[in-house]
Amino acid sequence: DTEVTQTPKHLVMGMTNKKSLKCEQHMGHRAMYWYKQKAKKPPELMFVYSYEKLSINESVPSRFSPECPNSSLLNLHLHALQPEDSALYLCASSQEFYGDRRQAFFGQGTRLTVV
Amino acid sequence: QKEVEQDPGPLSVPEGAIVSLNCTYSNSAFQYFMWYRQYSRKGPELLMYTYSSGNKEDGRFTAQVDKSSKYISLFIRDSQPSDSATYLCAIHTGNQFYFGTGTSLTVIP
């Protein structure tokens, strides 16, 4: 089973709303990632959690707030977003972030539209 | 120079053709190489993962790493219309993840 599950699949939110994206994996992976992908562009790394600790924050605006409640779950809390934040948000996981077992498996993404 | 360079295509081939997709990278220390396939409006799907150099084969797919040339390739044999997608190379090194821009492939029946 190489499944990473993301909910919701689609989300429309206003600029004053607060919402959360959720990601779940049950593969025992200890590294989890959030990526943002705009149309016809490659994914851009936002955050990496390794062993439930935030390891990488790629200078993401504070209106995006990640949370890793346990080794299987990863959330992305959204607040006061801008229309330019509309994109496909992808979650991924890998067995490890460092070492040889770092191949990442992606979820199907949440398509976010900010109006 | 970008860490990873990939020709965006688009690439269009007839069904049954052998497809060659390529990326070049900048740092000879890179060791972990991945190929992803992404269908429109879906998440990337991991196709191949290679550590260091050499070839790796899985069904119709072969991944090749040439560290001397800093060149990675994905070959698709007997291409099918269902292979039509965007193919992304990716490199994971240290605490950095680099994606190529993706090559759009269309296999024509």
C-alpha cells in the first residue's frame, strides 16, 4: 500500500476564511511534505516534517501553518489567503528524509481556489 | 545554472514507440534520483527511484543515471496512449528537493 490520502479534494475559500487541509498515510513513513503546484509548473516544496518535527520551511508566508499531530497525519492550516494562493496542494511522504529510503509518494492533492 | 534542467517538450510519439525522457543536473554529488508521472489535475505518481548510478528496470520503464555526464534518463518501451502525461524528474540531496520542469508526453494511437 503506497497510499497518501488528502482531504478535501476541492476547496473554495474566501480571503477571510480559515480552513485546513488534511493528509494521512499509514505506511509508517517518518517524513511528510507539503508542496504547492501551479498549473504547468513543477511542485514547489513548502514544508518538511521529519519524525514529527518541522525540518524545512521554505520561507512560506505565515498565512500557511503546518501541523504534524502524529506520525500518520499532516495538516496545513490556511488563514487570510490571497487569490494568488490558488493552486494544487500536494502532500507526500517517504520512509525517511535522510538516508537511502527517501523516495516520496504523493497524494492526489487538494485543489484550492481563493476567491 | 538550475540544479535540474528538463526539456518541457511537448513530445508526441506514435503508439508502440520507444520514448526517451531526459534531465541534466548541476552537482555531481547528487545521488537520489526519481521519475514521476503526473496526469492532468492529479498528484505525481512515483515511477522509478535510483540511488547513485546505473540502470533500473521495471516493466516497460528503464531509468538510467550517468553520473559522469550528470544526465538522467527514463525510457518507455512500447508506449501506450495511457502513458500520455507529464513526466517529472526529481533529485533529493541533503535537505533539498529539486524537480525538473516536466516533459509533456502524448502517445498517439
